[in-house]
Amino acid sequence: MLADFIRYIEAERRFSPLTVRNYRHDVEEFLAWLGTDEARFDPREVTTAQIREWIIFRTEEGKIGAASMNRELSSVRAFFRWLHRTGAIDKDILRPLTSLKTSRRLPAFVPESRMSTIVNECSFDSEHFITERNSLIVLLFYSCGLRLAELVGIDRGDLSAECTSLRVHGKGDKERLVPILDEVREKILHYLSMIERQKICNCEEKALFLTHRGKRIARSTVYRIVQAELARAGVQGKKSPHVLRHTFATHLMNGGADMREIQELLGHASLQATQVYTHNSIARLKEIYAKAHPREKQGKK
């Protein structure tokens, strides 16, 4: 049953390889907790009370947080929903259960002044392939708001003829078009010219971002590149590709962009996922208020 479910989310739902791996792992861990495995598993014997016991076990004995528990619960919920839809069970036993409450955390982002310095440094052209590639990676994350998997998956054919827009393959195999800023466009053209002149590109490889051997760059490599570049620039706190995505959205929100436009650029399925950036914007307004409002200034005298 589990194997059929995995094929379903791979082929029909078109989940990313990472999501598929997480779903498989979560369901297998749940079956192990039940004391069974895929071969001996009978879903008709599982009860809602057992699911509750599993949640208590994971949160108390396993000491995992609410967000991690909700992710595991989401995987198991999807599995049993599929079992119900295919007729393997008579009812969805997870329907009465709700997700655990989590504390709202504001997305980490790089301040505009610091990001401006990083962008300026990355904009200088270099004839060193690794330097040029790494700079373009940072610029695309920040200027297009890409996810890690989306950036790694970019093919050169995803760029428009004049490199003015980028076709992005998002979650669930959904596509969106993202505009490319002029300065980033110039950087892309310089990079494409370089990999051709230096004969870095393997003729069979379609990827935009390559290793020095002409192969598609790995996710882990991109993650380390972003960490290193942000650390070198003196960024404090978390340093990751997703921080640059958060920075893209927060700076757009602070600049007055419409929330639905930001939703479209980020590839969010719902507006609710985008609304979290309004909190960062409000936090910035409070900071400006504290520094500039006459009554606030008088209160500090």
C-alpha cells in the first residue's frame, strides 16, 4: 500500500523528490511505532485513539516541536486520506484531529542596507567562473525570490530569448514567470558567455548553474555557497537560500508592493502563506515610528 501511495504522490501529485522522501520516512516511522511494516500493515485496524497516542509519544518521548509534529501528521494524514479515497478503509480516521498550535515566528531576512552592499559586490563582473557563478546564485535568489530546488532546477532554456524573464518550475510542477532586473540580466549574459568561452558546459547538460566539470550543481553545494557569501558579508543569524527568499518578499512588502503580486512572484498557493510578511513590514513601521514620531521622541527625554 505504501509503495502505491508513493507512486501516487510522485506521478499524479508531482511532489518534489524531497517531499516524497519525507512522506515515505514519516509513514514508515509511524508504521514502526505501530509495531508493523508495509508488508503486514492492515489500515482497518488503526484507530483515531492510536493516532492520538502516537502524537503524545512523539511530542513527549520524542521531544519534537509542534511544527515537526505537524509535518509528520500531515504525511500520515495524506496517506490515510488516500487509503480512504481508494476504498482500503471505510472512513478517514484522522479527520477529527487538528494540527498542533505553533508559535508564529517572523521570517528571518537581511536588512536593506546590508543587502544593498551584497548586491553591489555581486554585480561586479569577474572572469573567474566560480566567483561569477556564486555571485549570480545570490543575485537570483534575492531578485527572483526562488526556492532552493527551483534555482537548482533552472535550465538555460527556462530563460526568455532576451533574458528578461525566467520560467520557474515550482511546487507541484506549477510554473510561473518571474521578471529579471536589467542588472541581473547583464550578469546572466556575462555568465553564459563565460561558460561558453571557457568551455565549461557539457554539451548534454541543460542546467544554468554548473559545477566546474559542466554538471548540474547540487542543492547542498548551493546551500553552502549562500551560507559562505552571507557570512562573508557579515550577515548575522540564519544564513540560507530561504533567508534570501524571505528578504526578497519583505523588501517588496516594505516598498509598497501588492500582497497578491508578491504571492504570484513567490509561487504561493494561498495568500495566507504570503501574509506573514506583513508582520515584518509592521515591525519596520514600528521601528520608524519609534525613531521619528515627535511624541515618541519626547517620551525618551
